[in-house]
Amino acid sequence: MSLPKNQKTTIKVIAERAGVSVTTVSRVMSGQGSKYRISKKTEELVNRLAKELNYETNILARSLRMKQTFSIGMIVPDISNPFFASIARSVEIESRKAGYSVILCDSQEDTTLEKESLKVLRMRKVDGMIICPVGKELKNIIDVSKFNIPVIVVDRYFPALNLSCVVSDNYNGAIQAINHFIDKGHRKIAFIQGLRNTSVNEERLKGYLDAHEKNNIPVNESFIVGEDFGKQNGYIGAKILLNGSERPTAILGGSNLISLGALRAISEEHLNIPDDISLIAFDDQPYYDFLSSPITSIRQKKEELGKISIALLLNELKGGNVPGKKKIIVPTELIVRKSVKQIN
């Protein structure tokens, strides 16, 4: 069944071997067999011949013919952050299943780099984009949406932006954490927050404040520190809290990296978790189970965030009905371990 040594496999060759038209082979190879009511038997024959003859799709020709590049652009604020890495991995896996490749950009929490990345992806003619925004500005995303490129926003969002978004339930996640502290007898509860004026941070901060109010516990303003989602912020914030005039008994780390920085500060202060200080991390990490005091956390369903975002984008790319843009909120989960002390 193999071809002469110097003969290249083409759609025409497959069509001749299968005894069907070139158009039929083209439709099967582009995944449109069912659309044009091509029989399963013919599809199986064409695909088998393509495999036996080592046929490789000419992606450029296919893109020109179908006016699609079969590529998706994705921008994350920090690919070294396991949270965003997990979302990106989920998007890549689901995209590949659907026949799309992913071009990944890291904006490094910088709005200028985010703008440059959006331009690069637009020039690459990606069919759609999934964006985890840097946070404070929506102009970059508004600008790219003017080019009629489908865009899905993940994790951080802007209420004024008329785009579908997929987010964790940050508000109730924070309430879950604070209620767990309170159930364990804690009243001096600190919060190391992330980047201010971002949807993620403001919802977690609101959950922290509302949980105190609902339990009739006054908030000590000096217990709210922090300014971004990085490790250094967690380290500095914990240092300030642990050396203040009044030390909290418990700390909620506003992100996985914040909590990692806080762990370093707690160790440097020669304090023990949970005997000297209790800790809950917003977002879960595999290594939390292996620490000397396993860390209680608010687990975000990262894989689901990725899967839902790519499903929404693929639906828009297929011309699916989008009756108004959707905001999908994915629930969080309290994972109880041993980092919160019971106070009588």
C-alpha cells in the first residue's frame, strides 16, 4: 500500500486509493464528515489510508481554505505560578482534543507586556483567545475585542467588560476559610491580600470582612496587609503581622504564592504551625500534604476553570448561540488539614 519512494502523499492520492472524490477526502480530513453526511465506512477508509500513507495535513493550505488557523491564543499573568500553569495545561489538553493548537504568552503581571501579547496573537491570526488579565485595566482587552476575535476571560474579570468569563467563587471561598477559623475559636484573624482593586482580591477581601460581620467579630484594620499575589508580598506581610504590637492567632494567605512566602516568614520567626500561628492558604498545592504541619486550604478547581473556558470559546468559534455573555462561577472547596489550632 506504500507509495513510490519519491512520491508525496496528497489528498488526490488518497481519493484515488479510496475511490472517492477529492472533496470527500478534504471534508473527512477537516473533521466535517458528519456535517456533509459522509458515511462512517468512508470516513474510516479515508482515515486508515491517510495513516498508512503517512499523510500530513498542510496546515497553511487548510487555514487559507477554511479561513481559520486552528490556533488559540492564551495569556496568563505568571506561568511560574502553579495556579495559572494548571489552567493553561487544561486548556491545552482540551484544545488538542478539538484539533486546535495553543500559543501561550506570559504577561508577567505587566499591562504593557499584556498589550504586546495581545497584538502578537492578533497578528498570528489566532481564531480566539483565553485571557487571564493582569488585573486593573480593561482597555487592552476592549481593544482586541474590536477585531471580532472571540475572547474568554478567566480568573480576573471586569464587570463592565461584555465578554464571557469563568471565575472561582472567591467570595464564598474566603468566607469558608474565616468561618473555619472562627469555628476553631479564633478571633484575631489576619488577611494577607493580593493585588488591590482586582476582582479576585476584592471578592476575597469582601468575604473576609463579611464573615467577621456575620459572626459579630470586629475587624482589626492592622490585620489586613499586602499588595500583590507574589511570594515576597506574603513574606513581608507575615513579617509585619508577626512582629506587630498585637499578633494575630490566624492568617489567611490570599493566594498560593502569598501563603508560600508566609511559610518562610513563620519559619524565620521560629514559630510553629499550628501551635503558635494558624494558617489557611487560598488555593491548594500538592505539597501541602507533605509539610510537617499539612496546610488547610481553599481549593480552586483549576482544571474545571480551564475546561469551561475552552468549551465556551469553542462554542463561540462554532457560531454557537451566545444570548448575552456568561459569567460562570466555579465553587471552591475547604480542604481541612492540620494547620488550624483549636482555641478554647
